[in-house]
Amino acid sequence: MAAAAEELAGRRGRGPEPGPGPGSPVGRVGGESSPGGGRRVFSPAGEFREFSRRQLRDMERLFRQYDAGKDGFIDLMELKLMMEKLGAPQTHLGLKNMIKEVDEDLDSKLSFREFLLIFRKAAAGELQEDSGLHALARLSEIDVSTEGVKGAKSFFEAKVQAIHEASRFEEEIKAEQEEKKKQAEELKQRKAAFKELQSTFKQ
């Protein structure tokens, strides 16, 4: 009897057995986030400085357009549809090879970061001309030359120019901040005018 009481008291002292809580990292895999949500925060503008903010927005728009599942990834079937729409259909093996070339986390699908790697490799001339990724970058109509990167005649002639792009990136941010400030000032003026109109009606 005394032994049973001591065992019960011991159990009460230990408390509940530990287990994975809501925030437990069990089962999670580290990786960047993408337009549909994700894990670790990934900043496209911070990592892919060779591209302007406008280009990155265009790439994100293209990615979202073919992310039919809205899960932040382009899987094999979504890539198949994408290449068909672009007019460069690929075989099943060709599609798998396309993903494999930029699939850094080996999950057999493209995150937004891996999607951007396609354009980085294309700009650096690292893609074979007969490859599916080369066709994707060429047919996507995202052309660096339209952004005036040191007079590049085409997207594939553009090279990474980090210092130049960093300064241009800062200028774009300043321009956006000025625009926001201007909009805030206009809103403030409209509110003041509305209050003045209200007080006129009350008199």
C-alpha cells in the first residue's frame, strides 16, 4: 500500500510527459517562402539585385499565373501547362529535367526563388539553348533590355551588375516613398476639406 502511494506521488511530481506543441519544429523543413506563403522569409529584391523591382513583379505575376494550386509552388503538371501555353511543350522527362536543374531543395517542384533562378541563369548565359528552361525564359516576355541595363540588346546579353543595380534599387525605393508621402498629403487635405464642409452644414 505504501509503495503504491509513493509511486502515485512520484508520478504527480513528474507532471505530464513532454510532447510536440503547436509551435514544435517537428516535421518542418527549412526553406524560402513564395507568393503563396511559405517558411523562412525570402526577399527577392534583396537576393536578386540584378533585376529591377518591375522585373521582379513581372516574374511574380507570371509565377502566380501558373501556380494553379495557389500553394506557392509550380509542380510538374503546372509546369507542363505553362510550357504548352508558351508554345514550347515538353516531354515528361524534359519537364522533370527542367525542375531538376534549379530544384535546390529537391522537392520536385519550383518555389518562387527557384523560379527566379531560371532567369538568373538565363541572364548569365548558363542555360543550353535547346533546354526547356531557356525556352521558358525566352518566351516569357520578361526582357531585361526593356529595363535599360547598360544598353543590353536582349535578355540573354544582360549580366549581373550588382553595384549598378543596388543604386538603382535605392532610387526606386526613394521614388516609391515620395509617391506614398504625396498620397498621404493629398488624403490629409481631403479630410481637412471634408471636415470644413461638415462644419459649414452644422452652422
